[in-house]
Amino acid sequence: MLLRVGLAGHAGPHDALAGAGSGAALLGLALLSGWRPVRVPAAAPRTRAVLLGLLGALVLCALPVLLQDGAAGAGSGFARWALVVTGVALCQEAFFRGALLDALLPHGTWAAVGGSALAFGLMHVPLHGWHVLPLDTAVGVLLAGLRLEAERLSAPALAHVGADLATWWLR
């Protein structure tokens, strides 16, 4: 997160280069820790994992959608923004629900879910402030639950990407 804030400078939390750089750093940390993506037979996620991921995205978007007055629309810059946001979300999933969750699982499921969720919440504090720590930590719990229930990273990755992409219309 310090890297992201340092790269963004005065541009703030929505700087694309800062987001891409911090995502790449998280992926690098995950790989350095020994985490590797699981090779799925037939190279396709199970239908259950995809459905859980889509359900997770809907849950993560439900409250903001209900509270939103109007939609911002796709407009200029969406494609570039969507590419960066998708990459960052996937890198965060590789680190938090891949490497970190796996590293904490020997200490018990609750420790793994709680530890990875709290780390996820704390990572967002410099971007959004302390007031969102409970919400971001709860999102981390939901994403960790999706990973454990689906037994693969595709479910939380799909939910995370879907929710992050929806923020374009919810800003």
C-alpha cells in the first residue's frame, strides 16, 4: 500500500499506474512466498465456483446499488480503468485468498479467514480511510469464504472483479 500511495502522489487513490504497480507487487509477494496458481483439469473453473463468484459479486454490489441515485455510465476511459481494476483485483486475490490464506490455514480456518480478511481491510485504509475498515474486512471474510467453499480462487476472483467493475457506475 505504501508503494501505491508513493506512486500515486498527488493523483490520489484512482491513479492507474499506482494501482497496477501495487497489484504487481502483491502478485510478486504471492509468488515469492511459494504460492502458485492451481492447475485445473481441462483448464476451466467448476460451474459451482463460477456461480459462487457471480453470487459474491451480486452480494458485494447489492447495498451500493440500492443506495445509488443515478448511474454514471461507461463514458470515457472505462476500458483502461477496467483493465487496471481487473488486474489489481486478480493480484489481490492471488495474494490475500491465495498465498496468505493458504499460509494461515495450518493455524485453523478462523485464523486464516480472519487474518487474511483483516490484512485485506487494512490494505485499503490508505485509499479510503479508517472508517471503511469494518466494511473492507467483512468483504475479505466473504471473499475468503467463497475461496474455501469453492475450493478454488476463481470464485473470489470473479466476485472481486465484478464488484470492482461495478464501482464505475456507483461512483
